[in-house]
Amino acid sequence: MDTITSKQLYELITSGKMAVTLITSRYFNMIDMVDIIEKEDFMTDLEKSTQAGRFDIIEWKCNVNTKGTVILTADLHDSNVGEYIEVLGVVSGGMSIEQFEEEVRNGMKPLVIC
């Protein structure tokens, strides 16, 4: 499992490396409480968070299975109900699973300033 920022997630989606199939808002202790989030609304909010710079504090846990399904989760640190966002997608853009995983890991490496 890797962890990426909202900016990295936004770039994976907008570059076509990941196709989103479903976005939900879920609650840790409530199995029947699932809200579907429209992709357009999600992308608008995600784009805004990427512009937050150092205040983009949402971390996405990223898992990719052997069939190319991508599952990303972000804990929204809601102390009342334990809300989290789950994004389901697939590796796309002609990338292999290994290439996608490498792309995720490369985005996590800090810049080296010479």
C-alpha cells in the first residue's frame, strides 16, 4: 500500500492513467451508510484541494490488485462518525499495473535540489 496526495491523485485521473468507476462517502461504523459522489463534483473539490499547497493534508491510501483495480481511501478525520472517501478505478492509458505502481511511487519521492 502506498500513500499519495490529492494533487497526485488529481494528476493520475486527469492524465488518463486511472479511470474512475465509483466514488463513495462511507462511515466506519455504519455498514448501510454509503453515499455516491458524482465524479464531476469530486473532481471540482479535488482540484481545489490541489491548489491548497501545503494545506493539502489529505492522504490517499492506494492499493492496486493484480487485475488493475485501484482502490484509494482517505480518512476525513471526522471524530463524530468516522467518515472516509473511497475511490474505485482501473489502471488505464495503456499502462501496465507495474508501470502504474511505479508512477505512484515516483510521485512520492521528494525533489532533490542541487
